[in-house]
Amino acid sequence: MTLNGITLEWKDPSDLPSMCCQCPFFFSGSTYVPGVPSPPSDMGICNLRNMNKKRWADCPQACLRLFKKVFNYPEDAALVVVLKDD
């Protein structure tokens, strides 16, 4: 399954992230540039929702609902999330 260009290999609902740092859409100072040493950071950016998040924050319910919908689509499907601007 591909969601916004990132391949998700979740086979079971227990594979879903419970914290933002486990999500493939979360980038922090230590994950953004692989191989370059950087101090660990508690803050990062959620690339899916375009907002700053704490690394150990619980995964928002909106994200969990979206991730659970992934299991209802065929294996070779590609989904694109469009955020509505108010």
C-alpha cells in the first residue's frame, strides 16, 4: 500500500504506530538527515498533517482512523491524502 508516496508495510492492525516517532511520516532532527550526527530532539514535523509534533506524543485519532482505512484497500492501491485549507 502506498500513502502519499510512502510505502506502508503494515500487515496487521497491531503494526500501526502508537506514537508519532513510530510513524513513517514523522521527521525529527535525528531522522531527517541519515548518517549525519545531530543531537536528539523531542520535536519533529509530521509530514502527513504538516504540523510540529513531539516525538513521544500519542498518535492522533485522525491519523489512526486514516491508517485503519488502509487495511480496507487492495495491496497494490495508492492513496493520496489532501488536506483541506479553511
